[in-house]
Amino acid sequence: MLIDNNLNQDNEIKEDVDFSLGSYLKNIGKTPLLSPEEERSLAAKLKEKREKFIKLLTDAIKIVKEEPALLNFFLEEGRNEKDFEQDRENIDKAREVADFLVKNKEKLKELLDNEGKNIEVIIDRMNRERNIYEHYKKMMMEANLRLVVSFAKKYTGKGVSFSDLIQEGNIGLSRAVDKFDYEAGKRFSTYASWWIRQSISRAITDQAKAIRLPVHIAHLMKKLTTISKKLEQNLKREPTPEEIAREAKLSPEKIRQILGLSQDIISFETPVGDEKDVPMIDFIANSTIPPPVYELTLDMLKKEVRELLEKVVKDPRELEILKLRFGLEGVTMSLREIGKKYGVSRERIRQIQERALKRLRGPAEEKGLRGYLELLDHLRSHLEEAYVTEV
């Protein structure tokens, strides 16, 4: 059977998850808790930097609104009027608009001619305040990761794996840090508990409602959907299983078997929703896609981790292996995939990885990256896709 043929692949992924989860739990246990005074001090810094970031973002948006050339560019690039309505409580939206401004800083400066220097200074200051805020946020999160684990333990046995519960709880923790106001008089742990519970409870509810398939099957079905759409455009008709099979380099029997799982592979693109403008595939839970909070963290810290690796790891081959493993050059690979690439076993790649992590612990701790490295390892193992080249 299709699933039986991939049992070994699933077991290898599970081994990686168990190994990395244990390492993750061990290391967050070493992070000291904050005293009430330390927590209040850190929370005050978070609030100060968050407000400065939002204020500078608002100043930049004001310039955009007042300059027709900038406003037209903003709208031409797919932004809309809602981007100008800065809600101080919506820090995620603020991050999104700030990313756009930073990415297009040179273009905005060019459009303003002699006045361009002003918006450049504002965007640079805004980005600096935001980066400091994210640094403080990471400190607060690391000091409270054990709180997430304690809640995750209470919700085991409800259809969601322990590692997924931790992941969802961390999303709630992240939201709590963004919204916490220390001046309200509550301890952070009290405030964060509600957000963590909400995030975990929602994940359990979504799990019960979502279409659930093994990761490698979901990935392959999505790949076949893309192939089918491309063929349909070229052929001006619905492709046959044999035509899809040739393009996917699989047998027609296997294509029919996979089509049987979904009944109609094209149906994943069926418009749904009130306006009939959203494809069904957007509503299918995909555990291979990291949540936005992790994407943000990865983008923010990848450069620092890469620089640290290049300083500590002297062997060029080991350095390349670690960059592939942690996705530092844009390509992420599993232990097995890297082993195949270099002609060595999965275990050998794992040994190289562990040796590097041990070397990095000291320098990483000095730069405040130790917990991040362990979290990155955990996420890469848990979220890596089970690519299927032969099912």
C-alpha cells in the first residue's frame, strides 16, 4: 500500500522529532526564570521600544500619505488604504508594513528626490527600534518557554502531538509578549496563561475539523494539483491520469490511487467562502508550513547564526552541511537528504550537527542565541517535508 511503502520514511522523521524535542526541552530548562523585578524591567523596555517603533512607523506612513508619488507607488505594489490605519494593538500588521518600507527604502528615497534623506532616516530609526524590541521579546519568551510546556502537558491525548502543542503554545506566548502591559499590575505568567491556553485549544479544535492526511501524501497531492493545472492550461482540457503520471514520473496506478484519496484532485482549487474567491486548498491544514511567528524569528536571526557558524566551524564541508541542515542559504534538507548528497549515513550527519551545536553553545550564549539554535533544530526536524520522489 501507498502508506506502508513510506513507513520507514515516517519513522525516520519521528526519530528526528523525538531527538530534537528532547534536546529542546533540556535546554529551555536551563534558562533562568525572571524575578519580578527583572520581569518588570524587561517589560518596561519592551513597551518603550514597541511604542517608539510604532511612532516612527506612523511618521513614515504620514510622509507616504502626503506625497502623491509615494502613495501611488504604495498602491501599485499591492498595498491598500488599510495599511495607513495603524492600530497600535496590531503589531503583526505593523511588522508587515515596516517590512515593506525597509525593503523599498531606496525606491521611496528616489521618488522623493531631495527630500528622500528624511524618510530614509525615519525608516532606519524605525527598523533599529523594531530590532531592539524583537531582541527584548526573545528574552521574555525564552524565560517563559517552560510555562508553555506545562500547559502542553495538560492537553496531551486530545489528537495533537506534544511537539505541536508546544509549537501552538509558543504562538500564544508570542502574542502575549506583544500585548503585555506591565503597568496593569499583573505578572506576565498570569497574563500569558490565557493566550497560551487559547492558542492550544484552538489548535485542538482545528485538528478535529481539518482534513488530515500523512504529510508526504498531502505534499504529493499538492504537487500533483500543480502539475494537473499546468497540463490543463497547455492541453485546454482536463488531463488524464496517464498524462499526469508522465509529468510526475510516477506510474498511472499510483496516480489513480492518490486521486482516489481526494476523489478529484482539481477540487482542491474549488472556490469556497462567502465570496467564492478563496481556493479550498487554503483551508487544508498543512503542518509543513511554519507559523508566521517562526518565519519572523528565522528571518531576524539567520544572519547572526550564519556568521557565528562561519567563525566557529572551520571545515568547509561541515559548514556547508550545517547551512543546508538549518536552511541558512534558503535551502533546507533533512538528515537523510544531506547524507545522500555527501554519500554518508544519516547518523554521521547527525553527529556533525551535534558536534557543531556543542561548539556553538558558548559563543551562542554570549550572543543570546543558544535557545534559538535549539529551537531552530527542533523546528527543522519537526516541520521538514517528507519529499516523495518514489512512492
